[in-house]
Amino acid sequence: MDPVLEMRGISKRFPGVQALDNVDFKLYSGEITSIIGQNGAGKSTLMKILSGNYQKDAGTILIHGKEVEINNTADAARLGIGIVYQELSLLNNLTVAELSLIHI
């Protein structure tokens, strides 16, 4: 089965910090995937690149095998990509099921 989403060789540098260095990530239909790691490992940075909040310095993003460019949140939204950040107090009146129905 081919991945629905693939991020290949994603790199991101901030002044004085290499946040991501050649990261690969694949997401398959019908699976639940989690990204885990220590604070500062780059999990949020990777997701911010996918959602258009940050731009990658290097790498490729593919959706259904087709290369896409995500330069901002509007690009991500057009591709059906949205994000709910871990700050749960922002949406404390919604259940997890209700959160899953939100499209940004």
C-alpha cells in the first residue's frame, strides 16, 4: 500500500539550531499514527511544516504520490490538512470526537 502522505528528507534550521535534519515520515490510510519523542526533538516543527505554519528548508512533501508545496496555512487547508495544537485549553468545551470534526 502506498502512503497517503509522505514527507521525505525534511530539514528546518532556526538561528543556532538544526530543528530537523533529513526527516522522513509516512502516513497510511486506515492507520493511527503517533509521533513521540523528547521535548525539542522536532515533533511540533514537523507538524508546523505540514500545516503551513513553517516552511521547510529542504525536502519533499507528497500527497497520494504527488509532490505538493505547502507555503502557508491556506495551501495546507486546500490540501485538506489542518492541525489542532496540544494546548487543550483553547478548545476545552469540545470532546475528542467533536475535535475530530473540525476542518481548519
